[in-house]
Amino acid sequence: MSRRKSTAAAQDEILMLIGSGRARSRRELADALDLSPSTVSQHVQALLTDGRLVEGESGESSGGRRPRELRLTDRDEYLGAIDLGGAHARIGLVRRGAGIVATREIAVDLGEGAPGVIGSVATALAALAADSAGAGRLVGAGISLPGPVDVDRGTVESPSRMPGWQGHDIGRLLENATGVPGVVENDANAMALGEHFARTERAEHSVTVKAGTAIGAGIVVRGTVYHGAGGVAGDITHTRVSAAGETPCSCGNLGCLETVASGAALVRLLREQGYAVSTTADVLAHVRDADPVATTLARTAGRHLGEVLCAVVNFFNPGAVYLGGALATLEPFVSAIRSQLYAGSHPMMTRSLVIEPALLGADASLTGVVRMLDESLFRLGR
């Protein structure tokens, strides 16, 4: 009896690992579960026979036989993902066991407060599901937020750009609005998880930077987001930098990285130079038009961010740094970060360091929060 229970538990964990993207082959499963390859193969074969797993194309070989990719059997079940920004929300619908099937963007005003905004995005998700899911059903929803998140309590903590959201149980609001289990995560952490698993050759540890109107970063250690003691690991945007001087920051402190290296900072700096800009998109347009002032400011912003990332790389020694967000689409900005990392980090830290642009674009946070949601549902036995 206990053996059957042990077998069922092992197979459930295999399904969870594959569904969340943590493992794609028998070898990766064996490493993750600390089981022998023969034992994993027996479990996988049983799941293939039951129709709960399917085998895909052979993957790249690291020596020896090429592994066959394992994935969950497509189901008539869907997961909803919401990436909440300062002025808009990106809504995604994901077929469980497959990929994103539809996305939609809606305008939001965070100043309306948590209940109103969560109600709006839940309504948009329901409409997207009705339009795209056919006979399938929504079984879970996840949301990424532009502020520090206590993932265990599902709350936003000290959200400088989300007035009135402090203390609200966002997870409970989301579950009540959608009628399905929900998860809540910081947007940079969700993006980091999505980017970490987006590549065939994975780094064991990675840092993903989201450089847009604000700056965020997420840390992934062996396939898991590292939250730190207070849940805010990776919040580099409020690191004090000398170049910022006494410039006031949205957090209430002075001289934070955000005040000289973010999209909002570049808007302010260009306006001080007489440019009629109001959004990060306006900044991008000027840099892409090779405006000398905008290009110089973007390069300088990249250098400031790279300076802070040097400390992260020297301390954490990640295998990869992925650069995402709107500013990371600008070559002068990215080049300055890369140059600063190589100049300011110890040679042993950069010897095999991968520095790459993010791959998933606007869907990175959606992809990451769905991975978390799928794993949470497996733990709930759903």
C-alpha cells in the first residue's frame, strides 16, 4: 500500500516538474528527484501509457543519446495570467500542458485601488477565456504586480507606485473575482522565472533585469525564485548610487538607481533638456532616431545600472544575466551594461557569464506566473 502511495507521489511530482517547466527530460527528472534513471524511466513509461504525458522531438545532446522532450498531455483546461503594469495590464490565456493561446491588453488605473483593478482584470480574463477557450474551463489564475509581494500572504508590501494597495489580500481578491485558485508574484520575479526556462541550455542560477519605466530584478536559484528573508530579494532599483546625488525617489529616499537609470528618469532628464516627452515610449523613439542627447542619456543610464549589477554579479556569481524591459531594446543602453559588467566584475565572475537580451518579450511575466500557478495546482492535487 505504501509503495503504491509512494509511486503515485513520485508520478505526481514528475507531472508537477514537467508542467512547471523545471524538467523536460528523463535525465532532468532524475536530477531533480534524486532518483535513479531506471526508476524515473519506469514512472515516465507508466505516465505515457496512462496518457498523462507525451514525448516530443528529440532535444540537443550533451553527449550520448539525444533526450526526448516530455510534456503534459494537452487538456481542455486553461490557466489565466495577468501582468499588471502602471497604466495597463496584459492578460494571457494558457492551455494547460501547452502554451499561450491568446493575449489581450487593457488600460488600468492603479489609483482605483486593489478591489476595483482586480475586478477589471478578472472580467477581462473571463472575456478572453469565453472568446478563446471553446469548451475548456479556467482552472487557475495568476497575477504579477509592479511592487514588492509577500507570496505566502498574497499581499503587496510598501508599494510606492500602488497607493491604497497595502494590506489587501490580492490572492483572495483574485480568487473571489475569478472563482479559481490563484497565485501572486512580483513582476520582475515572474519575468525572471519565465526567462530562466526559456532557453535550451539553462544556467543553474540566473538574474533577470526588467528595465522599463522602473527597474526590477529577479533571482532564480536552481529553477526557483529566490525571495530572500523579507520577500524582496533583487529589488535593486532603490540602491543608492553616487551619480544620483540627492534626487528624490518614489520610495521616499534620495539618490536611488531608479532616479538616473529608469525610463521615468530618462523622461525627466529629457524634459529638463527641453524635450516634449511624457512616457518611456517617447524616450525610445528619440533614441531609435539617433537623437544625440537621448542616446547619450540612455548610454549613461545603462552604465549606472551596470555599476549596480557588477555588485550583484560579484556577490552572487550567476551563470546568466538576462536583460528585459523596454530600455533593454535599446542598443546603447545594453552595450553600456555589458561593458560595465566586464570592466567592473572580477574576471572569474565573467569568465563563463552569459549576458543576453530577454527572449520572451511582453509574455515573459505571463509565462513565469503560469509556471508558478501550474506548480501550485499540482500541489493542491488539481
